[in-house]
Amino acid sequence: MKSIHSNVSVKSWALVSSKDWYDWQWQYKNRIQTVPQFARVLGMNPAILKEYTKVVRYYPLCITPFYFSLVNMADENDPIALQCFLDRREIEYSRGGVDDPLEEVRDMPVPGLIHRYPDRCVVIITNTCATYCRHCNRKRMWKKKIAGDNAAYLMQMIDYVSKTPDIREVIVSGGDPLTVDEGTLDWFLGSLRAISHIEVLRVGSRIPVTMPMRITRQLCFILHKHRPLWFNTQFNHPHEITPEAAKACEMLLEAGIPVSNQSVLLRGVNDNFETMRDLYYGLQRISVRPYYLFQCDPVKGTDHFRADMQSGIKIMEKLWRNVSGLCLPQYVFDVPGGKGKCPLYPFPDFLAKSLTTNEYFFDKKRDVN
Ligand code: SF4
């Protein structure tokens, strides 16, 4: 794990004080959001700006200085850069893909609330994130205006949940719900918690990775109040397990909030055994439980990230044979059309053959009698 601030090489931030650097509001305010800003920090040739301008017309740009500082500029395939830098392939749509392959909008009884499985629902309380991940499966929403502090929008969700007794768990998602102001977040979580049939809350946030200083004592206090509350984050590469991210996860754990990880299999970023092994070992070291490894959804603008399932299964098979069970996530594919998650298991050849021939179970040579 490398410590970051002392390593900031980008000129624009070299003189920023530690106090500012570790202040999440400074990080949030100084996010890179325009193409000229992006070009400036990269010292880029203005000739290629035109291409990037086209990309942001479809998919906006947003990177915290912290996350940006993790990029190794000397590596043209840097895994952090691949996840947050603009890429013209986002608008090439070479192999198709659709904006909403999981048909989330179809399953919204009220705006922003996805009710697909009987016992739980997802509420999208904002579309803002600290950093926009170029592989995001909700990148269609980045440009849409959703105000996280729009009380009427949030009230409709609370109202629906309160009238739907089958729902026992609410997954608070986005965008990144931790970009919503603390007062609104506290009120919203408290309103859900006050509903008698709600047993569990879940928060999905990538903030521990992209802007870990946002995990403050005050925020932990708020989340703690609304337990049982589970926290799911998204580390995709060992380079993201920084001392700052580890500290953020530690603070959540100390507040009694279990932290799990949902990574995404990303071509060129983590689609090999060694990277995955190091990622899961690293997560285990910081007490974050690997929960899911998602096959990258067929979302428009993410083609270049999609590894094929066979290679994912091969990685899982190797992990299965080499690492501790506590380091193993479940590899899943969200079936397009909103048909739900499908687990993808490694299936050893010898067993596949045996199941069709019954060889393994009824092999006479194996009989002791
Ligand atoms: S933080 Fe989550 S919602 Fe936001 S861009 Fe990244 S993956 Fe998408």
C-alpha cells in the first residue's frame, strides 16, 4: 500500500496542504470535471481535446484529486486511469450494448426505486458520485438531474416502502449515496428505519476507494445510529487498497458496520489471476469481505471493459484452488432483461464428464468391496 499525498506528482496539487488534501470537502470541490481541467493536469496536447469533448457530451467526467493521484503516469495501462480517464471507446459502441440492460426502469414503481425481488428494493437517492467510473452500469444516469436533497423524490420512496410489507431490506444506492448531505442522509435512513417491517439497511458506496476522507467520525456516527446497516463498496484493483482506504474501512468497522466488497471483472484492469488474488488478499488484510465479483454488464459505453465469462470462470477456478475461502467472492452475472443474478461456478472438467457418464460416482475400480 502506498501513501498518497507525499507522492502527488501532478503540479496543480503539489502545494496543497495536508489539511486540505485530507478534507473531503476540499477533494469534492476540486474534482476534475471539465475537459480543459483534465488536459491541464495531464499536460496534454490540446489537439486531442476535441475527442474527449465528444465523450463528455455523452458521459460526464468527474475524478477526485485523491483518486487521480493513484494513477501511475508512467504506465499507459494503469488500472486506475483505465477506470476513471475518458476514453473514446466509450462512444464507439462497437458491440452494441444498451443503456439499461437490466431494465431497472421497468421495475420502478416510483421514480428511483427498483423493486425486483420481493424482500428487498434498491433506492437511487442521487446520481452524483465522487468519481465517475467509466465502467459504471448506471452511466446512463450521470447527466440526468436527480437532486439527492429533493424531499418529494425521497418521500415517494419512503411512502412506497412503508406500504409494501414484503420489503425487509432497503439498499441505498446511487450514484453514490455518501455524496448526499448528512442531514438528508440521516433523515432518509431514519425514516426507513422507523418503518416496522424494515429489518436491514444496506449502503452501496465507492467513497472508501475514491474519496476515503469522506468517512468521518460524524458520518460513522450517523450510519451507526441506523444499524443493522451493511456497507458494500467496490475495490477493483490492489492499487486501490491505500492506507487512506484502509483507514476508512476500519472506521466503518469500528462503528459496527460490516464492510463487503463487490468488484467488477474489467478487461485490462483485473482480468487475471494474480491481480485478483492480490486484491482479495489485500481486502482480507483490511477486514473487508469479498462478496461478489460481477461480470461487467452489457451497458452501452462499456464494451472495452468486458472480459468474456470463460476467462472469468478460469480465474475463479484458479482462485478456488489457491486461496482461502474467506478471499473468495461469488462470481455472478446479472442476466439482461431484469431476470436476476446468476452465479457462475468453475466446473472442473473431470466432474463435468462424470456427471454425464456417472463415471465418478459409480467407478467400479474405486469400489473397495
Ligand atoms: S461510484 Fe458507483 S455509481 Fe458512481 S460511477 Fe462508480 S460505479 Fe457508478
